[in-house]
Amino acid sequence: MGTNTDVLTRNNVAVLGEGNITVLLANGFGCDQNMWRFLLPYIKGDYKIILFDYVGSGKSDVSQFQQHKYHTLDGYAEDILDVCNALSLNNVYLVGHSVSSIIGLLAAIKKPEYFAKLVMVCPTPCFLNFPPEYFGGFDEADLHELLGLMDKNYIGWAEYLAPLVMGVNNSEALTDELSSSFCSTDPLIAKSFAKATFFSDHRENLSQVTHPTLIFQSDDDALAAKSVGEYMQNEMQNASIEIIKAEGHCLHMTHPEKIAPLLIKYLNEK
């Protein structure tokens, strides 16, 4: 793990504010901490906010990327735990976007004492379809084709995936930003994270979390259907769900004004 200073540098950790409640924001695949800037104005000042980048993303120390560690989501969960340990955090309110919802869940299972509540923005425990009992949204062949495109045409892959993630009717500028974020990641690291994200199946872990959890689910999300959020709520011990009338997989970027009041209420509930 290294020293606390090593971790804070490695993961490009930033601490904002001095509130009594600590909120750790964990970004999704292909993104960095800058993606939270749309939500921050609503919560900055009232809480202690922790931002970070996973190793291989954003302004993290890419030289610390280890294939054997990050070939599963558990390696990324270790990044979260390392940050919590380096800052001596406990009773953290972890807000994870997309795959970070599951990464955060894995971290909370491993070190439950670090966390108070979980918040999941457009989560899914598994992108794959396992009919008839579960429909994650994608057949295995489709995902292999998507990853194959990364090898053949990395820029083309980013330009295809970005509007799918952001929502085709949302801001073109945000879609372009997401595409650029994908492209700024080392292709080998991006493909490793993509495999860990799209081919993992963490459905069995859902029942292992005891922390109160709030799920934000877009009612029109090409990556995570409403039924996925409802499945997660049913499988988890202490979860609630808010269906947001919106398009896309990035509610914290496209509709922060809709989720912020609900998030603040949840953070302040005893």
C-alpha cells in the first residue's frame, strides 16, 4: 500500500471542506474526479468531500498500475480502502457512479467499519444477460465485440460508447468530454478496466452489505435498465431506490439538480 503520502499522491486525492459528514465520491469507468464538478456546488461547504482517481485514471500515478491487481474490481476497491486508511476516515458516505457503486460495495463488505451509508448512481451488479432470471442488458458476444473495437479502433470505440453512456439527447459537450476522457486513458489500462467492469458478476455480493444504501436510477438508461436497479433493491438488505425522470447513465453530470436534494436529505438522515 505504501505510506499515506504515497497513497494520496498515487490516487490524486483532494479534500474539500471540513463538515461533520465525510462524503467520498468515486467516479465510473473511463472517468476521473473532475466529472463530479456538476454535483459539487450543491454539497460543497456543508460536508467534507473526498475526491480521488483510481490508479490508471485521471491524474493518478499511472506507473503504479499493476495488471494482476486491477484485473478484477477488487483491486479498485483496494484503492478506496487505501484512501480511507491514508486519511484515517470512518463513517464515510460513499457515493459511487456506475461500476464504482459495485466497487464501493466490495470495499464496504471488506471493511464495513469505514462506511456509514452507500449511494449508488446508475449501478449494475452485472452487465451480462442470464435469461430467464436476470437481464443485465448485454449478451456476452456483444461485449466481446465492444472490447474488440477497442483493439481495432480505440477512438471509434470511445465515440461509439460515449453517447450511449451520456444519453443521445443530452449535452453534446458532455458527450464529447466523456469521449475525450476515454481517449485520455492508456488503451491497455482502459481495456483491463473495461473487462473487469463489463464481464464481472457481483450479484451474489448484494446481500452481503448491511449498510443503508440509496440507489439513483435513470428511467431511460441504455447501460442499466430500470429493472436492474429494482433487482438490486430487492437483493440488498437495506436499500431504497429513487427513479429519476432522465436519460443517460450519468445523472451526476446531466441532472445534478434532480439528485442533489435527494442526496442531501439522505446524507442528513440519522
